[in-house]
Amino acid sequence: MILETKNIFINQKPANKEDIIRKIGDIFSSQGYTNEYYTQAMLDKEKVFNTYIGNGVAIPHGIEEAKKHIKKTGLVLMTIPEGQDWGGSEKARVIIGIAAVGDEHLNVLQKIAMEFCTPDGVEKLMTLNEQEISELFEGEN
């Protein structure tokens, strides 16, 4: 399972962007997806490339060299209804932390792109509970 319900945090409050990335990294590390070095790799990535992808979605993930710190593929998803400053003028309402082994991130990115290619996809996600969000990512539809 790539997105477990325990890794979905809905209706969060905005915070410091780096603190949110650290929280995601701590979750990955504590649950065996990555080691503790992956958190810094996500912070490093954000310094060189803003991971905001549009339509209110940000996808923090580690720099390429950090792949060696990933033990298994997984996601952490947070919704922040009022929006989180993510650099630039727009706010992220959905933040999806990605830790992916090898090329598995390509499937993850494809799923994210399909679900959130329109603002309607983000609006739909905001109405779902943790179980429904997990099923959305696990399903093939």
C-alpha cells in the first residue's frame, strides 16, 4: 500500500514550510520508508527546486542523490484547506511527500498528475476522509 491511512493528515493548519517537510521526513523515517538523512534531502531539493506543481498541490521529495536513503516506496499526504505558503504567489492546499524506490516514483507522479490536473480534483480531495483518500491512490481508476 503506497498511501496508508495513518499517513494522511487532513484539515491541518498552515505552518512553516520547512517544519512541514521535517514532519513528513520524520514520518517516513519512523515508519521505515527512509532513513533520517532523507529529511535533509527533501529540504535540499526545496532549496534548488520549488516542488509546488500547480492547482494547489506541492510534492516535496528528496534530491536524486537521496535515493540511497529510501528503503521502500510510500507517501505522506496533508491537506491544508486555507493553504500553505510554498514559495511564489500560490498556496498549497494538498502536500504529498514522496519517497520512492528506483523508478517507482514515475507511477506515483502519474497518479498525482491524473488526480490533480484540474482544480476540481483538489476540491474533490478536500471532501474525502482518510480511507477514501487512501483508496483514491490505491485504485486504478
